[in-house]
Amino acid sequence: MTKIYHANLYGLRTDKYKALTENTVKSTDFQVINPQSPFYLFIPQDRDLLAEYDQYFKITDIIPVNVLGFQTHRDHLALDFELDKISQRFNEMRDEKLSDAEYSRKYDIKDNRDWQLKEARTKIKADNNWQSKIITCLYRPFDWRYCYYSTAIIDRPRGELINHVAGKDNLCLMSIRQMQDQVIYSHVLVSKVPAIDRSFACSRGAASIFPLYLYPDTNKPQELQPEKRPNFSQDFLKKIKQNLGYLPTPETIFYYIYAIFHSPTYRTRYAEFLKIDFPRVPLTTNNELFCQLAEYGQELVALHLMKSPQLNNLITEFTENGGGQIVDSGYPKYIQGAVVINKKGDKFTGVPEEVWNFYIGGYQVCQKWLKDRKGRTLNHEDILHYQRVVVALQETIKLMQLIDQTILCFPVV
């Protein structure tokens, strides 16, 4: 039987060239690997916990209707920080006095094989409800922006997000199938609005959206359909009822899952498998444990949706030092407990180091939120939002520790 050998080199290019020059196939310390179904990996993998992990339900088998986050392919046109600006942009698109060439130059828009400005303008001019297409979307962690959510502008708005999320009362779990980021697994978040595919900025793959509820199909008679129904598989619900002796509410189940995915031990214990596929959910038979984790998960959801009353307990202050509250290029910088946003020294003081270093997916949240506002002047609402994000992350860290203390050990029983 054919054998597969593996070896790798890490380091500088010159060191790699030197190693390759000085060694041969015979002198290289290869490791024999045995790729197995379903991934057939051509790299070594620690499989000691695979049997344990495979017993859990995969999130795609729990929440069967799911989809990748939307893609605009022209973010600078379709999204904006400010409602007035995006409204003006698309009002101008309806302006007969403004030619396609003028509009294209003004907003740096180019036609391609799949999208033409002229066709988009025709659709928007004919839409008397065009303003209703401007919604809030999740662009990055804790970074909501205005978006013109229409097939006239967005290449891939995703039918599932249109039907079940946009303008609907819903909760969405966000996760990812594969990751190569050099950080511990943290690719999980929650949203009530459509989210863009690069919400996590993962080096491989894109964010997938798992809506808690499914809304009626508008193409079928409404009287034959429930107002909304939980997006859980019957096999999964049957297993929960078998484990607990009753069926919790859909929201409670959602919160339990969210708490599990925020367990630091879960993330490190199953790190080998979380890198290559969607996460799996261990189910407990202990109702007290289930309810406590669901309670922590509910608190996390409230924090991450910026709905928690705890967010009003600010721990930071903003100090203006002549920089006009503008985020300079090359900033922010973390200096002795302060997040400095410009050369003059305007800063947020009292930011804990563990909060500054906190990642969601490939993003260092406190750094990324400000970096994306390079050249912008932070207004009062921006400053307050950032201060509330710091609180949200600090409370998240505390809750993650409590989750681990509550679970005690894996596998969960």
C-alpha cells in the first residue's frame, strides 16, 4: 500500500533555502501520515479526541437552513457609516440629471460582466420603495453599518437572509467552516441583522449564518403556514428531549449552544477539529447544567447585541488632547492601559490589556474597530459605542471563565 510522508519547514526564506540545499529526501525527517475520511488531510492531525468529538451534533445538522454571509462586491457603494450619506448616494442614483458617467466617476464605480450601473439605476428609479432597502447590517464584530440591501446593488444578498433575517425578528448564530488564523478558535458571534461574509476576516472561508427561526414562504398560501418556526432538525430536538426529559424553548437552546462555543476549554480541547469543519455541540443530560449554561449564553447574546444593561457601567474615559478626535493613520496604539487614536494623544484610558488583546475570529476587536475609521472624526456616539464595546468584551471574558467553571470537564455529561 502506498505510504504518504510529511515534513515541513517554518522560518525565514533564507533558512528554508539553506535546509533544502543541505538535505535530501533520504536525510529529511519525514512523518508517515494516514489520511482518513471525510477530509483526507495531507498533514499530521492529533486524533486522540476525534471519537469523542464526533459523537456531538454538528451545527449544520442542528440548524439545517444556513447560508454564507452576503457579498456586495462593491462595499464602498453599498455600505456606509452614515444614514444621510447612503440615502443621498442612492437618491442621486435616481436623479435623471446625473449621467451614468458622472455617477461612476463620483463614486468610483465600474461595470463588470455581472453588474452594470445603467441597469442598477433603472431598477432603483422604478422602485418607489427604494428607501426601505436601506437597512442595518453587521460588517465586523460590534461594527454595524447602513447597507443598501437589494439585488440591484448587491451581487449575493442570499435568499435565506432576505426571507428569514432582513426586517424580521430573529437571532442568528454566526460560525465558520474552516480557519487558518494564528489565533485560538473564536469564530462565533450573534446577529439580528444580515451579516457580510467577511465578518470574521478569516484567512480561509467565510462566515455562515444560522437563523434561529424560519419565516413563511411568501410564494405559498400564508394560512397554511405558521407565522415562524424553529430552524432545528427533528433528530436534534428528539435528542435534547431524551436527555432532559422535556423540550426547552428555541431561544434557550440557542443560548446553550452559544455558551458552549464560548467555553475556553472547548476551544482548546477540540482545536484540531475546529480548524477544519463546522463546530459540534455536546449535549448534557444534566438539566441544572443546561439551564446555567443557557443563562450565561443569554447574557453573552445581550452583550454582543449591545442590549445588556451592564454596558452602561463604563470603565473607560476619553481624553481629548488637541487631535480633534480624528483617528490617524498608523493608529490606534495601546500604551500603558490607554488606546491612543492619533499623534496628538487623544485616547481612551482604562482599557484592560486582556480586552485590548481580545479576538473574535481574525479580528482584534478594539484595534480593528478604530483602524476601520482611519481619517474619521469620532463623534459622541462613536466614543460611547467604543466604551460600551470595552465593557462588552470585559464581561465576555468573565462569562467565558464562568462557563468553564460550570462545565467542570469534557466530555459534557
